[in-house]
Amino acid sequence: MLSFRLALADLTRPEWHWDTDRWRSGESWVQPISHPALRHEIDHDARATTILVRDLVSPVTLAGPALHAGGCDTIADTARGDALLMHLQPGRITLTAGIGGTSPLYLAADGEVLHGTWDLPVLRRLTRPSQLRDRAVARALTRRHRYSSDTLFTEVTMLTERAIATFTTAGVQFAYPPPAEHVTHARELRPGADPRDGLAYLLTEALQPWCTSGAGIGLELSGGLDSATVAVAAHQLGAPALRTFGLVVEGALGAEQHRRRVEITDRVGATDDVLRAHEHAPFCVGGVRTSGTAHDPRGEFYREAFEALADRAAHRGVTIMLTGNGGDEIMAPRIDELPPPPPQSLAEVSWLGPRTLDAVAAIDENLAPSAVLPTPTLMGFAIHHPAYLRGGIWPVTPFTHPRLVRFAEQLPLEVRRGKKLYRDFLTRAGLSPFVTHPKRTEHFRDLMQHGLRRHGLLVAERLLADGMLLADHGFIDPDALQRIVRDAHQSATVPSVLCDTLVLEVGLRSLAAPDTAPVA
């Protein structure tokens, strides 16, 4: 929600003033993201300066008695919206996150200066391959992702939801919040109760402030159940005409996806904007990963495609993007209802180096406690949302409305299983079984194979020939990786987990390379 450079020396006798797009005092500055969906306030007295950045649905305000009475705890306990509180005192900086996690915040200390940003490459001067965090690299290479203050770099941390970071001359101290309370057992429905009514009511509650804000509204529409449910709910609310955006895959599967999109957009009166996913495959020529543009090494597999989608939406004048993110998680069975699938087998990542293998045992260290929102959703936000923020778009995820999350936790498994609730909701809205109960749905597995086969293997060969950072630091075995790449040329499929290694290597090189230098 903001970026900053704060020197402790400037906090002794601060003279904060607004300068164009940020607050300044001496050599220090605080720059909120400039967006009509965000509000920012500053309160300054002789003892401290407090800065609040929040979205338009958050009830927190510096003028409210609750914040002054409850201090930093109040912002973490807010039951709606997203907010970030900064408290500046002589010799001390305190940051407290809200529950939403819409925008990541990365922190890095440089002597007695604290840097913060939602855009990791801004900190590239402080991210060095020699300072990689072993357990974070192991998580990335083995698909054992965890929600944590850890980043790939020992000198950079991420402020997780409700957490408090304090910076003094001793460095950055990080305090996780208590675990969030959740409903642990489903309840039975009352006779005659229709959970579709609850879903409709809570989606309306989540969408209403955004759809009546006067902003240009877009919707990330895949053709699947989650985003279709959001589209119908927004339409039923009487939202202004939507403009939908989506990535359509190739072949018969893509034709079916397109047909579903047409039915959904016709039903809600949306103007549809389609991008061909295969034109933006992983590692494609001209994409962010091969152009030399500095980027977050944790970026999603399909970064090229989703950044193209974000660029298109920004060009069309969208400033608020609704998404169906979080829809999977709130319908998912709990562990006691259905055991989760086993993690990626290490045998499938046969090129791991000794440093990674040693770090696997530490993967579950320094984990954030149970969050208010589903942690996979929060992890996705940190990866997915910066592309929108760079384009001046604020992403909105109705399925993460806390009251809707709690409602879903109480639903019987038979209502959540297979997203029955969404299917029933869409059926009642008049959508056909082709949308509500498709025999097969779109996926990006073929796009992954296309990207790896056409571009990724060549990228891997160039990286191996140049010498890989991950190999230099003991995280991968280059000889084993060379064999995998050679064999993949002759195999029917390329191991998809190879993408994780290439994404990480290319991302690390992008941060270490001179600006605009090709990294692969």
C-alpha cells in the first residue's frame, strides 16, 4: 500500500510535509500508492508521527477513538478491508499490517535506514545471491510453499497479515500475531435453509462499496465457477457494465472455454476482452523473463500472460479489478474431512543440490500463524497483485470478505464439495449446465508444456552454459540438471517442475543484472 525510505536520524525532529506524491522529512519519505480506492492520513505531534494507509472499505481512521484507544492492535483486529499503520518515534519505526494482504510489503534495513516497498525489484541493491535464505529457496524449488515473513533473501522480510515489524538501531524485529480463530467443524443446515441466499447476500456486501465507487470496473474471468460467480453477483447488484478479461487456451479445450465465457458475459452484459494465452507462454521471446526486466523471482509460472492481461486492462481504463481468487480455498475440505495430497516428491526434482537437500528439514520453520484469510490466497496475492498495482489497478477479491470466509467455514462438506454451492448459485441465475457442470475445464498444463518445450529448454541450456547462480551456491546440481534437459528433448513431456528452477534462476539473475540486460 506504500513505499518508503526512513532514516532514524530524520525522526528526532521530524518536519513532515507533502511533496507531490509523498510525505517528506529530511532525506526520508513515505509514498502511498496513488489510487482512488485508497485513503491516507497523517497525524503528527511532539511525540510521534502516525501514518495510515487503507482501502475504501476499511473503517480504520486516525480520527477514530478506537485506533487511539487500541493502538496498533486495532488495525490488526479490523474485520473488513485492508490497512497499514506506520508509527514513527525518535529511534523507532513500527509497522502494523491489517488482515487483507492485498499489497505485499517488503522491508530491508541498510544501516540506520529502513526501506519498504510493495515492488521487490526496488530493493535489488539489497538483494544479493550470496545472501539467499536456504529454507526459502528449498520451498521454491520443491513446491513446498509456506506463508512466512521469509523471502528468498536474508536481508529482506515480508510483513505478513496482522504482524508487527519494529526497526531500531538493533535492526528489524518481527512479531507474529496470535493465531486467528476459525470455525473448526461444519454445521448442519436448518430445514429449508438455502445457502445460496447467504452467498448472494455476502457477495453483495463484499462488492457493493467497489461497484458503487465510480471507478472503471474490470473482472478477471476465466470461464470457471469462481469468477463466473463473482460476475453474476456483481450483475445482480446492479454494478456498472463490466469489462471482462481472460486468457484463453488453445485447441478444443480453449473453444469450450470461449463458449462458456460467451454465455457468462452475455448473461451479465459484459464486454469481453480475450488474450491468447499461448502468445504469452512462459519464457516467451520479449516477455519479462527474457527481456532483462528486474522482477520478483517468486513470480507465478504464467507471469508473462497475466502481465499482458494487466496491461490490457490498464489500457482499457480499468482501475478496480474483481477476481475470483480465494474461491477455491473457502470451498476446500478441511484436513479432517479430506487429507491433502502429498507434497511434490523430491525424487521428481532430481537435480537438487546439497544445500537444498539440507534445507528441506527447515522448510516449516518461521511460519506465520493461522491467518484470518486462507494462507494460500494471501501467498497468491503477493505474487499476483503487483502486476495490477504497476498498472494503476487495485485488485478486489470478494471471496476474501471475512464474513464470507466465516460463512463458508460453517457450511456442510456436501455443500462445499466440488463447489456445489457455486454451481447451484449459477444454475439459479440461469446459466446452463455447460457452464455449471462442464465435462472438462480449462487448465494451463498445455501452456506450460508449450512454454517449456518451445522456450524453456533453450533457456535452460543457455543458463547452464553461462553458469547458474543456483549451481554456484550449491542449490542445484548442474550435471543432473543437464541430463534432465537433454532427456526432455526426447521425451513426450517436459517435467513441469523444471519450470520452478528456471523461474527462480532467471528471477535471481534479473535482480543481479544491469538494467535491461537479458538474463536468459
